[in-house]
Amino acid sequence: MNSPGNPSRPTEPEAQLSSRRRESFVSQDSQTAKEYIDSQLQLEADAREVLPYSFDSCTQELGPLRQTLFACLTCNPPPSNSDDPYTSAAVCYSCSISCHGEHTLVELFTKRNFICDCGTTRFPEASTCSLRMNPTTRTKGVHSQKPAEGNKYNHNFRNRFCGCEEEYDPHKEKGTMFQCLGLGSVDTGGCGEDWWHPECLLGLPRGWQNAAKEQEKPKAEEGTDGTEENKVGEDEEETPLPPGFPDEDDFDTFICYKCLDSNPWLKRYAGTKGFLPPVYRGDRTEQPDSKSAESNQNANDLTQSRKRKAKDEESEQDHDAKRSKGDDLNKLETIQEDARSSESVKHKHESLPEAPVGTLSLFLKEDFREQLCQCQDCFHNLVPHPQLREEEEPYEPPLSEDGDEANGGGSQGTGSLLDRGEAALSNIDRVRAIEGAMVYNHLRDKVKAFLKPFAESGQAVGADDIKSYFEKLRGDDLAIKEAGGQASAFSNSEHDDDNGENGGNRKEQSGY
């Protein structure tokens, strides 16, 4: 019987505690090979769902595209002072993962006519593009190449957005921001497809909703059952649109006041078919010509009505005169009438009201392009802005294909570990492939010998068991024989016959 102080054998409570620790360790940290493989495949499936597109080729060789861009704040950090000079840069979707995957990125979403800057002088020399081929070394990895001259930049590339130029923090930002259709770059007076806060378009201060809630709070506190207080708490989770801002379902896109000021001819479309009424920046009552614009619209409608009435009366008189003429004359008049109708459609701008005066943004419905006048006098306004003539389709990389990387169809990092191993094995020469297969089979036999006692006893393999095994595997020949059992002895004898000396197994491992 051991004394309480004898450490050679644990007391009964200690033994139970050790058993509980062992059971807890096995249940929490142990898993079968199948479970591990299944978990890895599930992780890869989740990754493909988040990053569904292939990212094994840079888009630079495709030329200017409307594509999703990312600014890398790690390779190209902006200065703390927004007035200091800064060389903006952005990378494509593929480079954001393959070349900047572990960096701090700002998603800029889509920008038009842009060529990827990765591997150019807009980034430091140490920042290379691992996807493009170096023409000198014929290996992947380029830097300090000449950047594209046609790229346009705004403050979004330094993580500043909207007219308020606020830095974007996804963890603090609340509410919805809207991207302008973008009619020109900053150089031409536009916004460069900037993202806007609704309140900033209306001239309201940031955080206006907090002031509104403070005014409503005393009313909510009047409730005695706490219902009103709970309602206020629920409302805080959603940021409402400011008063005067259109509902999201009422428009398809919008043009900010900066782009409208650089293209004032578009203001005449405000409130017409395909366009919502103007949304002014600032108090609507401060717009001096808001009523006059409405009066001009009414007067214009009255004038058009009178013109149509006079035209109808004239048409009736012409119709009475035509009855006495032959069929040839009737056909001629029909052709002329069709020509006049076609002429009226081409000159839609003639029926537009006067442009409203003031700083305003224009919200567009889905069919707004069909309502724009494209006559000879107006078409020159549309030429610099193809996005006004037809809807743009942003570029999307090809989708990743599950398990097809060996055939070149998938992207880097997709497919299972087995797929990647087979793909790597198929790309080396035959001699090395055979040697690698022999080493693998040798190690597999040793691992099987190690796992056999656990399989026979039904005992789970713990992390300590595996660690101890590989410690022995890295030790001397005797430890290897103890860990590998008969498989190790057989392997050593086999190498003795081939090499004429012992220890060939250890040498082979270090060699590969």
C-alpha cells in the first residue's frame, strides 16, 4: 500500500481525474482521417462559395475593363493628411487574392476603363505581381512595369468616399451608400463613380438620424410598459433614409450633383418619363427657382397642348380635302405623316421643360436610356458617356471548377489536398516521381504499423501519441525500429541488401 506521499502511483481521485482528462482530450481533439478530410473539403467548399471566381490570371493583358477593384493599404498606404501628394493604385480581383491576400484591402467595387496596377511603378518595387510573366526571366513575378496611362483615380483609392471625404470603416459604417453612374472623372468635374451617403446628397450632416432620435426619445420615455423604449431600440438597428431621399425601389441608379454640374444638359430631364423629380442639395425652400421651374413646366405643357389641338384641327381639315383625291395622293400624305411623326420622336429635347436651377442630383429609372433624345443636336452629349446609351456589363473572371486544377480549369488553392498532390506529382520527371512514390509507400507502411495496435484495441489516437511517434521517427535506428515495428525492420534489411550498409532508411529520409 502506497503512502499518500508516494508519487509513483496516483491516488484514486487523481486517477479518475486523469481518466476524465484523457476522455476529454480524445473527444475534443481526436478525429479520424475521414473526418479530417471531410472537414478540409467543407472548408474548401466554403472558400469557393466566398471566392467563386478563378484567381490565377491578372486582367492586365485584357486591356481597359469595367471590373471590381481593390486598393491595397499595406503596399500603398495613403498619407494621414489628405492634401499630401499620393500615388493611387488598384488591383484586380485575382491579384487581390494571389498577390495581396494577406494585406489590408479596400474594396472599390466596379470602376470602368481600368487596367490593373499590380506589378507597376504605382506600387513599391518589393510589391510584385506573382501572376504575370517576367519577359526577361520567363518566370512569374514582375514589378516596376509602366502603368496604364488611361486609368482615372479619385479619393476612393485612398479609402475616402462621398462628398464628405470620410474614411470608410466597414465595422462602424451604418446605412446604405449609393454609387453614382459617373459622368466623367475628377479632372472633368465629375465624381469618378464615387459612393455617396444619402444625407450628404441632401446637404444633411453625418449622423443626422441621431439628432432625430434624440427628439423622439422624450416621447418614447412617456410609455410606462417599456414598449416604446423597445421600439426605439429596434429602430436603432436600421438606419432610415433621410426625408426627401427616394425609396430604393423607385430608382435604378443616380447621377450626383457634381456630375450634373459638369453635364447641365441632363437637368432638363428631371421629373420627365424615366426620371424622378430633382433631389436638391440643401433645403428645398432655399431653391429660388423651384416654383418657377414648376410654372415653366405647366406653361410648357399648356403650350404643347395648344400645339397638339391646332395640329389636330389642321389634320381634320386636311383629311376632308384628301377625300376628293386619288389613292396615290393618299399614299403620299401617309408617307409625309410618318416622316413628321419620326421627326417628333427624334427631337425629344424640344418637349423638355426648362432645367431646374440649383444644386441637385438626378435619380434614374430602369428605362431612362430609352427616354434620352438621340437626335443630331443631342447625340454629341451622349458620345463621351456610353453608359448613358447602353447598360454596362462588368467583367467577371471565369468560375473556379471543383477538382479540376490538374487540368488547368481551377484556380490556385482550389481542389482537395489529394488533387493538388497528384497535380504536383504529374509535373515532375518520371525518375523523381517513382522515387517519391517509393518514399511515400515506405512511410505509409511505417504509419500503418504504428496505427495497428490502436485499431486492434479500439483506442483513439491522441495528439501526444502522434507527437511521440514522430519524435522517435526522427531519432536513431533503434527508436525507428521501436516506432515502426516490423515494417521498419523489413525496410532496413531491404536497404542493407541494396546499399551494403545499415542506416539507409534515415539517409533516404534526409535526402528527400
